[in-house]
Amino acid sequence: MMRTHTCGELRLKDTGKEIVLAGWVQKTRDLGGMTFVDIRDRYGITQIVFNQDEDIELCKNARKLGREYVVRIRGLVCERSNKNPEMPTGEIEIKAAKLDILNTSKVPPFTIEKTTDGGEDIRMKYRYLDLRRPDIKSNMELRYALSKACRSYLDAKGFIEIETPVLIKTTPEGARDFIVPSRLNQGEFYALPQSPQTFKQLLMVAGFDRYFQLVKCFRDEDLRADRQPEFTQIDCEMSFVDQEDVLNTFEGFIKHIFRTVKEIDLDDFPRMSYQEAMRLYGSDKPDIRFGMSIVDLSHQSKGKGFGIFDQADLVAGIVAPGAATWSRKQIDKLIDYIKTPQVGGQGLIWVKVNEDGSFKSSVDKFYNPDDLKLWQETMNAHPGDLLLLMSGNDLAVRRALGLLRLRLAAQLNLTDANDYQALWITDFPLVEWSEEDQRFVALHHPFTSPKKEDIPLMDTNPAQVKANAYDLVINGVEIGGGSIRIHERPLQEKMFSLLGFSDEEAKEKFGFLLGAFEYGAPPHGGIAFGFDRLCSMFGGTDSIRDYIAFPKNNAGRDTMLDAPSIADDKQLKELHLEIKKDHR
Amino acid sequence: MMRTHTCGELRLKDTGKEIVLAGWVQKTRDLGGMTFVDIRDRYGITQIVFNQDEDIELCKNARKLGREYVVRIRGLVCERSNKNPEMPTGEIEIKAAKLDILNTSKVPPFTIEKTTDGGEDIRMKYRYLDLRRPDIKSNMELRYALSKACRSYLDAKGFIEIETPVLIKTTPEGARDFIVPSRLNQGEFYALPQSPQTFKQLLMVAGFDRYFQLVKCFRDEDLRADRQPEFTQIDCEMSFVDQEDVLNTFEGFIKHIFRTVKEIDLDDFPRMSYQEAMRLYGSDKPDIRFGMSIVDLSHQSKGKGFGIFDQADLVAGIVAPGAATWSRKQIDKLIDYIKTPQVGGQGLIWVKVNEDGSFKSSVDKFYNPDDLKLWQETMNAHPGDLLLLMSGNDLAVRRALGLLRLRLAAQLNLTDANDYQALWITDFPLVEWSEEDQRFVALHHPFTSPKKEDIPLMDTNPAQVKANAYDLVINGVEIGGGSIRIHERPLQEKMFSLLGFSDEEAKEKFGFLLGAFEYGAPPHGGIAFGFDRLCSMFGGTDSIRDYIAFPKNNAGRDTMLDAPSIADDKQLKELHLEIKKDHR
């Protein structure tokens, strides 16, 4: 035994004990005849005191300790004269009798404290030091606590965790697969799973009734900020359920983990259809911690000679509460934002509802105070508010206003990070038209079932078909999504055909699933949650990277390992692969 | 809600309830006016009865049900007249009032029962049906129960589960890596981890103190029976520990899971050095449920004119208890076995110790009864026993006798499958000479620490250096292994150099670890257990495949998915890869 206690556990009641601690030097202070050394481990920090009068040699050695040295100290637990109520161990200190240096440390390339001087790049390269910082360390602890809360709820509800394979078959749908060359099957490749979707469905066919798995998934996408090529999913599936059963089970799940990990009791989750969410918030993942919903003003704004509005599909707006006092410059900034490619708007009409009831707007030429009063009333705005209107294509206007709404909420501090508002979005469209592929693509995935009453529309008007699909949204972030699946071969074939698969392709890629549906597939459905995203939401920050022990950067690189890297010729030869030279 | 109860939960006390069940048709029996249908789900089987006199239409429909149809039944819980005490639901039956066929089923390609007529190939192709069989289903349940027991012990001991990456860097040591081409980093490859070894060490450097993970690992090996290209490991690491701490912690772990999952209390695990295990059992994973240890007879057998023995490095033997009555044919079979390439022996000398105290041997020409009596005494054999002797190179003789010992134990029924005898094997050599590579290779891996007192031998006689390495063996199966690691850069560099790495190679491949060791790496060590193997040991069978939901066959193929498969040209083009044509 290298130590008798950890650096976080000694208390006043331990006074007088001979103990041994081990840990890292957090800091040292030299006060004349006394040297104080704080040593740290995962569990806490304990103060060690070296007294020159008692052992000059020992004290000399203590003075040589650098930051992050690894030490072992034997000593006596004593009551402190100047107690530190901020520290759990702050009532005691250790009078050192023996000091072993277990390892030295170079000066770390950044300070290992809550706020660090290290930039992202250097922290990633030395991730093992970054992980020593209290924030990142507690993120890992939070992640573990969350995983336990997830497992305990699902276990209590009769779910069984089953591991599905990582080396699977490449599929034509969804994002790009990572592929893995097979040496034993020359010229062939495995794929890494984007999700265990088909496996969990097969487990339902196999009769496991309730399955879950915390599982690594992979997507070879062009990485945007905060997307990782490998990520973790809480993957769940149930048999003999309808949509209501799944929503209730997983509303309970989310409530359980909030209660267990954050001691927060969430209210029941409202349900909102996709159509309603798009109409009111211009988004399928609305943040409902604040109102500011989108109001249709087409009727109240057309026919007054303002050509832009008159020709528009839709005129609509939102109310920025208390923003009537904003300067022209502030409003111009909003207009600039609206015109960014991300939002793609043409411009913004604004109306200030002054405190005295008068109006000032960018369309005073076309609309008189009575017109503007009607707008104010329709939008339920108050004196002091700022009305912001856009016009154009219905969906485009709503999307743009939805983004503007989020920006305003941030600017006006309308959201409280400690207020969690969850809701279910339901009734998603089954498919949407892809201009790029010139075919319909599945909004969720090809295994999502259409609403029974909409099945005939699959032949006549596919874009109108609604799916038994649902997303869980918390504070404007999509935390999970799922659906009731197709469980009958003919319907699955119809779906593949709608997505433009030939019968041969469908059989080649998903023959195993079509086959399974012929041997007694039960009705089933499920959901998957993004575990990394859930962790970052629980941790109260946006970056999922801070919740992954060894993340990759935006180029998909692990800069600590320096991976990916060159394969040696022997490896490529065994795999019968050649790297093509680029002749661009 | 599609059902009110599961097929396993109704009891006599539920009599009179209107219920709805859903499940698969296990079998139907037609008894004149009554039709009985057993329906099955994950939780059990319930008997449904259809009465022709009460509803002829319903009864007709019930008669059409085929095996594995998925049905929903509404009905009344009634007491059975002829109760079945074998079934938990055997005191009741459901008088059906309504029958919905939720899905039909083709006739399954093999019977879905405990003993099936399906061969391995067909069962793998239709794994979703194989998983319905009670044995395979309960294997998955056992696997989940074991995972829970593992996690609960490690959690209680302060271990924290941390996920390590799957897309990592290819390493030159150990087995062959699977590699994954990177699209964003042209010409470069990730590797899939053979174990999270370096990551868990970095987590110790990061200060996590106690880490574990149930984690998928990957090895691109030529597959022998019962090796899988992907497998699951229980991976653990601890800081500030010596070997004794690790052994005690994980002896507790193994005892806990046996107690929790099998209700078996294991005795304390004996410790045996590698050298002792090889000497007594010719194996580093001895089955100690029975004795039959190897006895050195060199002294008692040389110098009697029997050339083979006289020239041998070692003459040694084992005692087959009660086998003196074996026929010549039976003994010849043993000799055949000894000569198989797997054992690689030259032959076997046998001595029957007859019940009357006389001897009959294959070397009566060279040894008189007194000589044989001395052998009997040295080997502690009894009348009725058979002595089996081999000669040759010390290690080769012991290995061969070790294999013969196992074969005899099976033949003589010396082992009880329900008797679990665990032991620790310690003091493994650090390295061994590889004839193939013409260099020393690590017996465990390059991060294993040598015994402190043996470090000087690394320069002079590397094969003699003992490592702080240990294996856990139960009933002759290696269940886990680990070591105290090197935590100092100079020693790690010395080790790399001993393994024939140049400084440049060491830095290129393991620079991150060498770097980490310079920033306060604590002393640390750990262990990893093969989870698939552990499951099969708990389940009492040899095949790990039966404990994996979707295993691969010996060619590394998933025959259900038909993976691996051809990648399409677009995928290869994006990865800048070409498949080389084979010109053999």
C-alpha cells in the first residue's frame, strides 16, 4: 500500500493519526522556517507542513519540489491554527516526517487551474495535463454520473444492454461511413456503424423486448465546430409499443436523470407538432424558455403599396421586448446578421413602439400610425417594444425569424441557463425532396414508419406523408430522436422504393432486415440520445469536446497521438491497397 | 398500450382479470372443440384457450396461426383445470375474446428450441431467430447481469468509467491493427485499438486514480476457432499501487461477480510463479482443480542403458490415476495425441502399476521392477495407476505433459464444471526471444515494468528479467492479465531499446506517452479481463460466440449482414484508395 488515505478525506477527527498520502504538488509556499506544500489527487487537496527546526534536511528537500511533482508523504495529522473553511480538509494539515519524490515534472506548458492560459491547441496536445484541470476533470465525473443514472433507469424499466458489432456493413443511406479494409476478405470492407439502428431492430425481432446500449457511433462528415467523427449514443428500442409508450418511457428517463444528477424536477413535457414548431418558432428544435413566437402579418400588411410585402408569400414578425430604445446602429447589426449566408434573409423591417404610444419605423412612407397600431395589436406588443418584420417565401421567413429570435433572446438575456424546458416535437414529415440527389430522402431514416392514414399518400404526394417520428428538444437543443419503425416487409419495400432504391439494391444492402421481417417481426419503436450533447447540456457549456476524454479537432485529428498517420507499406500490402496520387 | 401484461407474469391471483398479451406463437394444439395456443415473449409463456362453442369464428382464426406468428390476445385470466407446475404461469390460462395477428411468419429454417436442428452456419445467417432460442437468449441476459456486477463492484471501489477513443493511431507492437482510411487527411489512417492501454495510462497521468471501462477492442488476426476480430474487455487501471494492491482489488472483483451472478463463494486465490506453473503443470494457465503435477524422473531414470532417456535434457512424467487397466489401444491413442503437431512430442513411455504391485511397462527391457518401484514412489503413484513418461528438452517435455495432463483429466472425468479454482500466476519473464523477428518481444506489452532488482539484467541477460506482471487463471483458462507499468521516461526508453526500437521509432509511435511521463506520471498498474471469455466461463460452455449477440465466423464474416462487402467506387475515390489486383 503506497498510501493510507487520499488527499480529500482527512478531517479534524483524524488528528493524531500517522498517515501516508500521495499526490501532485499543487503549490509550495516558503514562510521562513516553515514550508507549506499543497498536494492534490483526484479526491482533494491537503496541506503539508515542513518545519525547518524539526528536520532541516527534509525541509530543504521540500523546498526543491516543483509544480506537478509526484510525491509521497508520511506524517502526522494535526489541527491547523489558521483553518481554511473553503477546503474540505481545511481544518487539518500534515506535519511531514518523510518525503519521497515518486516522479518529477517539467514545468507544464499551461497552468493547471480552473482558468488556464493554455489555448485549445496546446491543451489538446497535452490533453493528459488538461484533464488535471478541475473543470475538465469534473466533466468526466459528470459524464460517468450521467451514464450511471441512464443505466439505472433503463435497468429498472426492464431494458437489457446488448452490445452490437462495430465492424458492420456499409450502407447507402445517411452520412458517409468510415470503412475498414478486410485483410481476410480481399477487396472488401467493413463499415463502422453510424448507429446500431438495424441491429436494435433485429434484437426486437429476436424478442428482447426492451434493449439499450451506450454505444460509440461514427460518421465521416466534414467536421463543423463541435462535431466529432466518433460520438456516443444512448440507443434504445422497445417492442409492442405505440408512440405514446415511447414518449412516456423516455420522458420518465429524462426526468430521472435530471433528478438524479442535477436534483431538478422537470415539468411534464409539452408536445408540439413539427408543423406548429415551424410556424411559431421557425425551427424544429424551438427554445421555449421564452415566447417571442412568430406572428403572421400578411393580412395586416399587404395592399398598402409596399411592393416587397405585397409580392411576398408571407409577411411575419417577432417582438423584441423593450428594444424600442435601440439605436440605429444596433438595429443595423441585426440587419447584417439577417443577411449572413447562415440566415440568408434579404432585410428587416422594424417598428419602434415608443413609450408614449407613437411609432417610428423603417416603413413610415407606406404605413400610417393606424396600420402600425394594428400590427402592434396583432403581435401583442407593448410600448417600449421593437417589432421586426420579414417577408418572402413562407419557410425561409420563418427559419430566418427563428434564428433572429434566438439571437435576440441571447442579446436581451431572455434565457436562464439553469431553467430547463423540454418538449417533444412530433409528426415530422416522412421524406423531403433533395435537390442535390434529385430524389426523396428520409427525414429521419428509411426505417421510420409513416402514419397509417398517410400510407396512400406515399404514392401520390410523398412530401405530405407524416411519420411516427419524434424528437426531444431541451432549451433549443435536439437531445434525442426516434420513431415507431416499419415492421412489415411490404411497407419497408415501399419505403425503399420511394427513396429510389431498386429492388436489387434494397435486397443487397438490407436483405437481412427484409428477411427478418418475414419471421414474426413485432411492432417496435425506439429512440436515441446524443450522450456527448446531453453531458454538455448537464455541464452547462456548449462544447461537447470538453466532455470527451480524448476528442479530435475540427480536422478529425488527435493532436496528442498525432493520428491519423501514415500506414507502413507492409500494412497496405497485406490489405491489397494502394494510395492514389492526386493529380488535381 | 399494446398489452397490459407480459407472457411471464400472470398468476392464480390474477384470475378474473381482463388482460391483453402480445407475443409469438410457440405452439398450437387442436383438441376437438378447444384450441390451445402457447404464446411466448422475453418473459415467459402463457397458454391461451379458444373455445369453439363460445366463438367459432375466433377459434377458426386461432387454428390458422403458424409458429412464430406475432399475435395480440385480449381475454380473461382463468384458473386451469390441469395445472402445469413446470411453468411459472402454469396455474392459469387465458380464455381468448379477441385475436389480432400483428405479423405473420414463414416457417423458420430451424426449430426455435433449446436443442435445435440448425447447424452453426444457418443459425448465424438467421441470428435473429437463433437469439430467440432459450439458451442463447439467456446467454445475453447472463452477459448483461455480469456487466452490471462488474460495474457495481468497480463503482463501489471508486473506479470511474471513462470512454477512450476508437479511432486511434497504428502501433508497431502486438497483433495486427485494423486500419481506417481518413478522408480528411489523405493517405493517412486511423487504427482501431487492440486495447486502450496507452489511454488508461494517460488517464493515470491525468490523475483519475482509478479507471475502468467495458470496451470493444479489435485485432486483425488470422482467426482460430473462437477468436473474434472484435471483442470486449474489462479494462482497469489504478495509481499509487503495487502489485499486491492490484491483486487484492481484483481478487475481490472476481469473488464479487461469482457471488452476485452465480451465488458461489470462491476461496482465496493461491499465487504461483510462472516458473513454478511451468515446472509443475507445463503451462502458464494451469487447471488446478486436479493434481497430476509433473514429476522430474531424470535422476531415477538415467544411466540404465536406455539411450533416449540418457541423452535427454529432462525425463519427467505424470500419473493417470486408475488407468493401469487401460488397453494397449487406449494407450496408443495417447501416443498418437502426443505426436500431433499441436503437442509435438516424440513418444510416450508407460508403466502400469498393477493392483498386485507388479509392473508392466514399455521399457521392461531397460528397467527392472526395483527401478520401476522407485519411479512409482517418486511419483507417489498407487496400485492401479498408469505412469506416463516423456523425455527431451526441458520446456518441450513440460509443455507436452501439460497438454497430456489436460487430456487425461477430461478422459478420467477429474474436473467438475461447477468447481471454480482461481489462481494468480506471477513473475512472468519481461521479454522472450522471437526467432521469427530475431529480436526480443514483450511477453505482455512494452509498458510492463521489470522487477526493480532485475533492471541491470536488461543490459546483460534480458531473458532472465522478471516482470511485475500477473495473470488470473480459472480452471485452466486465462481470464485476465496485467502488470505494474513503467512510469518513468528513461526506463520506458530502455525498454523500447531492448525491443529493438530506434529512438526515432519510439518517439514517432509513442512520443505522447514518453512526453506524458515527464509531467508527473504516478506509479500505476492495472489489469484487463476478457469479457466474452468471462461470460462463456460463467455460462459453462467453451464457445464465446454463443455469448455475443452478432458474432463473426472464422473468416471474420458476418454472414447475416454479408459483411465485409465491396465498397463503391465513390467511397474509394473519396479516400484516394485503389484495390491492387493480385498477380500471384
